[in-house]
Amino acid sequence: MYDIIVAGSGPGGCIFARRASELGLKILLLDVKERGNVGNKICGDAIDKQEFQHLNIREPSGDEKENDIFGARLYAPNPKIYMDLTTKDNYGFIINRLKFGQRILNEAIDSGAEFREKTMVIKPLYRNGIVSGVFVKNKDGINETIESRIVVDATGMASIIRKQLNSSYIETKLDNKDQIVCYREILQVDNYKYKENFIHIFLSKNMAPGGYWWYFPKRNNIINIGVGVYKDPNYKVKMYYNNFIKKMAGKVIKTIHSGGGVVPVRRPIWSLVDDGIMLVGDSASVVNPLHGGGIASAMRSGYYSAEVAAQAIENDDVSKSGLWDYNRRYLTEQGSEYACLDIFRIALQNFSENELNFGLKQKLFTEQDVMNFSSGKKINIGLNINTLGKIIRGILMPDLLLTLYYLNSQVEKIKNLYKNYPETSDPRIFELWKKKVLKIYSSVKRII
């Protein structure tokens, strides 16, 4: 029997398998893909440098790295109006998703993890109410049961395991409005249309209802350009791409690759653990709600959960109580930032195009305001000499200004709630905490 089965060899699964193996655990890493195709996923391919430093993981280099990124630029529906979202001394990379994925898979295997390719996880195995393994169809097409002390769901947005859990702690279903359907193409163009060392994110209800479209420069005049829209049968993502987005690429020399998928854009799920089960990456909805970027957060969730899992096995306690420190560690840190950004995301999706154009142009919310939102700080809207101009400009659109005032207070509240995530898995305390979070979401949705 294995100590831990990791289902899915994306960034979260591989980093978990590598770290847990380093800590002396017997790990089985499964993936439905063949080994040489692990890492080949359709996404934006951007990742922050700080995650590599924070987790002591080697930065991408050589063929793994497609571009250095020095900031993110967020555009209003009028693309002449934008703000730069970046922090001092921080930058990121556009990576070659396949080559990076192969490297971190090999690092997990070299650390001692056993890897099985072309193995499809069908459902979790329960013993006495605790997840204790998985049912799979192996590469020979034979169904088998594999047992372990802990199972890690790293199967991504498909969430093969999460959707079948019997849990009052873990959300098994996500609201469609917390998901976007994406379509993107990798194109070679005659020249970059937007700044080469920035990722570019565009808000537009007409071109990307409920989501955004993006333009990410890679090397040699190659770009990753795509669009994400609400997961709704009325919104045909490829239609939006063909009608609106592709023309924004400029002169196209050739199409290198195309494809789509579904991405969660919301706060993390309520709990990342239950008895015998841990969730990382997209399975746990640990993504940046503003742009859906999930590689960095998947890596962090995989690293943190591996360390907690090792301690739980050493303590011979793989119950939700024994695994609870993963919730405390991740959700009070990066998870709390994403909860704050989720509030802002909901507001951005509900502001009219005129409000977005006006708000960014008149700087009713600025680059620093968005950074403050992510850290739960109050944004700079107040009656003092430094912001008097903001107030005067806001009089021309008072409802928007009042909404920003209100969001200010709610972001601070939700940050405090996540910083004070329940210390234990006591269901009464946990449910009370959830009610307080939901009250904030309800009030925000009501006012906007």
C-alpha cells in the first residue's frame, strides 16, 4: 500500500509528489496522459517569479522559458485606458508548458515517486467513511483498486475525485458563474501589437461576457491570445474569439496551436481537506480570480499540502483534523488574497462598460488600489487632501463611487475572516465561519 496516491501530474500534483517523496513518503503519481505528453495543457502559460523563490524551486530557463514578464496590464473596455499591475522587484515568466511540465515530472520521479501513465482515475475508494484509495482503469484497460493512506486530487478543473466525494466540508459542485470557458490560439504574428514584456488582460462585456480576453507575448513574435466567457450555453466562446479577438492579434503569419478548456475564477473551495483526502490546484479552485492564472498557486498548494501530509502520516492521523493545517496554512495566506480579489472580480464583472472606462480613466481605483484589494487593505477612497480629486471626479458617477466605498469595507472584512480561518475542523465553528463569508458575498452581489 502507498502512503499517498496523487491523481494528476500537473504543477500541483508534481510538486506534491516531489516534496512528499523528499520527506520519505511512498508516493504513486497517476495521470491519464502518456508520460511524454504530461505538461501539455492549454493555458496562459504565465507564472510569477516569487513562487519559485518562495518554494525553493528552480526557475525556468533555456527552452522552458518563452519570455520574461515584468508586469500585467489591465485594460478597460476602451483599450486606450489601462493600469499596470506589478510590484517592485517582482516579475514572472511565460513558460513552455510541456517542457516545464516534463521537468517537474522528472524531478518528482527522481525524488522517488512512482509514476503510472495512461491511468484513468474513475472514483475514490472509501473504507469506513474515509477516502483510502482510488478505482482506476490502467493503461491495459483493466479496472483495479489501489489503496493508500491519503489521496490527493490534482485532476484539475475536471475534479474527477472531488465531484464524487461524500463531504460536508468540500464543495463538490461549482456555480457556472464561477467558471469561464476559454479558447486560445498560439499565433506567429509579424510584430507584437502590445508591450512585449507584459501580459495584457482586457475587460469587455461585449467581447468577453463574464470574463476577459488576453494577449500574452512569447518569444520570436509568437503570442498566446484567447478569450474566456461565462460557462453558459448562450455564450459560444469560439464565436467570441473568431468575431472579436483574433483580429486583435494583428497580421497572422501562421497558427501554431489552438484549443480550449474550463477554468475556475473564484475564491478557493471552503475546505481543501476531508478524511483521507486533500485537494490542490484547479481541483481546489486555487486560482487568481482576476485572470484565472493557476500554475503558481497550484505549485504552492502542492508544496504546502505535501508537508502537512507528511506530518499527518507521522502522527498516524489522516482524518480531516490531522490534515487541517493545510487549510490553515494555505487559506490564511494566498487563499485570503484570492478571496479579496474574488470580491473585486465580481464587481468588475458587474460594472457597466461606461463605469469601467470612467473608473479607470478618472483613477477612481488605481494600480495600488487593486494591489491593496488583494492584500485586504482599504483602498485610497476617503475625505483627505490626497484623495479629494478622486471624490470630485467621482461625483460625475456617484453610484460607482459609493460601490467602491462599500467594496472597501467588505474586502477588509473578508480578509479578516480568512486570516482567522477556523483553527479546527469543529463543524459548528466551520459552519459559522462559512455563514459570515457568505453574508459578505450576498451583500456585495446585492449592492452591485
